[in-house]
Amino acid sequence: MNAHIVPVKTYLAVFAALMVLLVATVAASFLNLGPFSIVVALTIAIVKALLIVLYFMHVRYSSRLTRVFVIAGVVWLIIMLSLTLNDYISRSWLPVPGH
């Protein structure tokens, strides 16, 4: 099996990007963006997770089969979260605003 050697320069660039995104996360937490706050926070979190999976977990240089399993894991996570949130939202015991 041929191992791909990732240059240190790439790791440093990804680290720098993660630090910039960390600062962006902290800065976004102090801004009042209304309903878009969660969108901004989740977008930054997804980009950070994508960088970590692609470079630090070496998925970018892996085989197609590995990529298929990573995508399948993410799809399964989305299914489980959507089912959980669907159950949570449909509960009758949730407090109703204004009552």
C-alpha cells in the first residue's frame, strides 16, 4: 500500500485556517445576528469538521471506499439527528411561548 506523505506546510495551513475559524466562532458569538446566529455557528463548525476529517484523518488522500464510508457515516448522523429533533419538536410537554 502506498502511503501519501502530507507536507508539513499543508498541516500548518490547515492549523492556521482552524485558528482563524476559532476566532470567527468567538467573534460570531458576540454578534447579535438574530435567527442567523445558529446558521453562522453551524457553518463555521461544519467547515472546521470538514478540514479535520479531510486533512488530519487523511480522508482526502484515501481510497474511494474510505470516502464512501465517511459519507455514509455523515448521512447516518444526519438521519439520527433529524429523527431525534423530530421527536423532540413533536412533544406536547414543551412550553408554549406566551402561556
